[in-house]
Amino acid sequence: MLSKHLPKAVLISSASIVTIAFVAVASQTVDWQQLARTFDGATTSGRVPAPDDGKTVASPPERRVSNDKTVSAPVETDALIESETFIAEVPAPAPAKQRVAAGEQKSLNDQATGGLMSLHSGAAPQGVVRLQKAEELSAPVLQEPDREKFASFEANPLKRTSAEPVSTFSIDVDTASYSYVRSTLTGGRLPKPDAVRVEEIINYFDYDYTVPETKETPFATHVSVVETPWNKHTKLMQVGIQGYKVPLAELPPQNLVFLIDTSGSMADANKLPLLQQSFRLLLSSLRDEDEVAIVTYAGSSGTLLEPTKVADKALILDKINSLTSGGSTAGHAGLKGAYALADKMTGDGEQTRIILATDGDFNVGLADTDSLKRYVEEQRKKGTALSVLGFGRGNYNDELMQALAQNGQGVAAYIDTLSEARKVLVDQVVSSISMIAQDVKIQVEFNPNTVSEYRLIGYETRALRNEDFKNDKVDAGDIGAGHNVTALYEITPVGSPAEKFSDLRYDKRFEEVNPVRGQYSGELAFVKLRYKTPGETKSKLIETPVNADTRGIPITETRFAAAVASFGQLLKGSDYLGDWDFAAAENLARGNMGADSLGYRAEFLTLLRLAQVAQR
């Protein structure tokens, strides 16, 4: 019996303390700190007097509320049961009307005393403190409400070449989806399918494409065709575009407006504090002659720093370090202030860009996506570009951020770690702030003589009408200096067992009506690229024919790109991969790592392993 080990006075004192805890719970709160002070008052040392063996009973720490409506707190009871940690459970707070009447106090005292006396046997009266071993109980973690927003879209379908031989889309150099997916997998969960944009996952990595030698020809187009890793009866066609690399020293003067969200939702460590670190990194990448201004917005917006030369780093750093969070999110007011400053900063031959850093939550003023898109597009036509950096989780508004970046002629990146900030704002600073080509469009025409079916992997949100390809008034994506862009098509050769479309009774093959001319009959496809030199209104054209034996890209690069593409498709739940899984993608990537000087491909292997055990 417990009485053999503890003095009677201790038992009575302990029972009274347990009674206090029970009454506090019935009153909807348990103040463990107050309980601890009461405990301290019972002894001169702050602990229950030790029995003869010298062991003690510690005061309960702060409570936590679990999903099963109980209030739990670890309690070490080595004085009662040797070397075992227990959990004290008490009922969840009762509704306000269920108060403990004064007349019930004696009954509660009796129950509490009986409960304490029965601890050693594990029994406890109903509604009274009961101790359990910690390993017997789960410890649910309270989750923040999920208010994250992503645009919903269907994956590109398989198309029949004889019916739809032409595919047209705008290029995409954003990488936000990859780092968001990484953040989710690191947390042990699979991302929502709508959060996965496969082309952004593919384009997170650089590939070994030949770099143009002069800026007069800012692009080199490369194509390779290999067997599809997940289907031996189809082919994978990789289209790679490499931009000319411009040294930072050769860029025109840069004017940057840091538009920083300082609302209350930015208080978390992975939001405003990480944002401050990120902008300090960016500042280290700029030249003394470049100019920086800072606009902040919360309940209202304001100019924190007037246009200042980067040579005055101390002043700029002081302003960045002084940022604090609080208030609602007046994003529209912040944008207006940032564009007004940008207009003042712009001079002849200079480039001006706003860099918006936020968790995406606009809730004051103009806040709907369509209205903000139109506003940003109008401002872009005046010469100021807009890029977006996303931070944090919980209310991350990816849909809005993508819309702002796409309509602002900028890039969208998601910063989940300081390493990602360095990648975007230091290693890729030139391509992030300086464009070498605008309105870049790709159009691929497939030959129905050789290709029965095809599908574009990703780029669903970048699709263009075929007639928009030659229309220079239709906007498309921009490419920064040194950027490379990758697109993958899975194509089905004519006569392949992989053909999915059934023969139609009344269908006449395209080539029977309009036969492909002899010199083109063996081609698989014809790739066309259109782009504008910044500041010009007329586009230029680059054309590349594709044959079955085309190998313009090292095969290890195409296979690694295939592994990345399959990873993205698996996350989205694609129907086109058969029995292919994350383990197969890992094996393919591991065998085709290529150059990996910065370790991004090695990190990808880690994500593949995490995906194999993550939960939806």
C-alpha cells in the first residue's frame, strides 16, 4: 500500500492539492503554476518530503489540451512507482453552467483522496486525476488552421496527334512549388496535389546545356529523345533553353524596392525573421551604385527607407533589422506605395523592380486576385517589374503570389530556409533581377506520320492558344540572364503498344488528307521559340527540327530530369506512370546525378526518401 511509503500528513496534503487541481479544471482552467506554488507552500523545499529512499515527487509542469478533450501534463512519480514517468489526466473543462457547487466540495475531496490512494494499483474513481505511463498515451500536436490557397487545375491530357498536332505554352522559370513541396515533406506529409506544379519542380535544377557565346543570340535551344523510364513503349522528348549569362558588373544600374509584409501573421520564425536574413543576403549581392528603398505594410503602409545607394549599407541594414510584425494586411496600399517610389527611382538605362516578400495574406483594401492582377499588369506596362518571395505556412496564398508574379513580369520563389534564400538572392541574383528576354513562347508541332500521341508534362497554368504564338500582343514568361528552362513531352510512336486512343471507324489520318512532305516525313517534331528583346515590341523566332535520334543533351541530364518529372507526377497522383514509384525515381536519379556542385541533386534524393514514408 502507498501508506507504507509516505507519511500520513503527506497523503492528506497531496489529496488536497489534487482536489484543488480538479476544482480548477471544473472551473474551465488549470493553473499549473498556481498549483506548483500551492505545492511549494506545503513544504519548505518546494517538493513533497521524500520518503526514506530519498526520492521526490516533482511539481506538475504547464498543462496542454489534447484532441481527446483531456488535459494532460507529465508528472514524475518515482517516489510512488520506481523510475517510471506518468501522465496526470483530468477531465476537459466543463461548460460554464457546470460549476462545482460549494456543497459538493466534501464529495470531491473524498473522491480525490480515494483517487490518490488507488494510484499504485492503477485504479481511479471516475472524473478524478489518474496517472498513466507516458508511453501509454499519445501526445497530439495542435495544428494551425490551414488557410493556404492554391489554384486548382487538371493535369495536361494525352492528345492525339492527328487531331491536335500543335502544343503551345509560355515558359516558366518559377521554382516556388519545389521549395514548398520540400517544406511539406520535411514536415512528414505529402503536399496537396494542387500545390504541385511539375514544371517548377523540373526547373528548380540547372541542366548541362551549352551557353550562348554572345548576347546578340541570347538563347540556345537543345533537344534530346530517349526511352521513357516508366514506359518502354514511349519516348521522352526534352526541350532545353539556355540563356546567355551576363556578369553582374555588366548589368545596368538596378533600382529595387523591398515591399515587406509586417502584418501580425508574419511573426513566426520562418516568416519575418527569415525574411530579414534573406534581404541581408540580397543586399550583400548588390553593387554600391545600385539603389534600394523599403516600403512596409500592415494595417496601413508606409515608407521605411527612401531611395538609398547600396554604398550606405549600414543605414539599409539598420532599417531591415528594425522590422517588427503586427496588424492586418493592407497589401494593396503597400503595392501603391512601392510603385510610387519605383517611379521616382527610375532613370534612363536603369532597371527597376519591386520585390514583394509576404506570406500572401492580403485582407485590407483591394484583395481579390483578379483585381490585383489587373493592377499589377497596368503598372508593369509603365516599366516596373514585380517579383514575389513567399514565406511561412498556415495562410500561405500561393494562388495570389503566382498571379502577381506572372502579371508583373517577375519570378515567384518560396523561401523555406536560409539556404533557399542564398540560392535565389545570391547564387541566382542576376537572373532574378535582370531579364534578357520577354514574352518567351514555345510551340511544338508533332508529325502524325511518326507520333501517334503526346502529352506535355506540366505547364498547365501556362497554356496558350496556338494562334497566340505569333501574336506579339499576347504576354508570356520572361527569362533572366543565365536562366535555363526545361520542358518534357512523353510521346507515343505510331504503332506502339502504348497507344491509348482506339481507331475510329470514320477517322481519316491527317497525312492521308495532307501528306507530310518527303524531307520532313521522318521527323518527330518541330520546335519553335519566340521571344522579345527587352524593350522591343516585335518578337524573334528560333526553330529546331527533332528526329528520333536527336541527342542535343547529355543522356544523364535527360534521365535526371525524367526522375524529377516522375517525382512531381507521383505527388499529383498521375495515371500515366503505371507501377513506377518513388523508389524507382530515387534509383533513376541516383544513377544520373551529373554535376552537383551545390548539392541540390543530393538533397532531391533525400526528398524522394521522405516521400516514400510521408502521409497525405
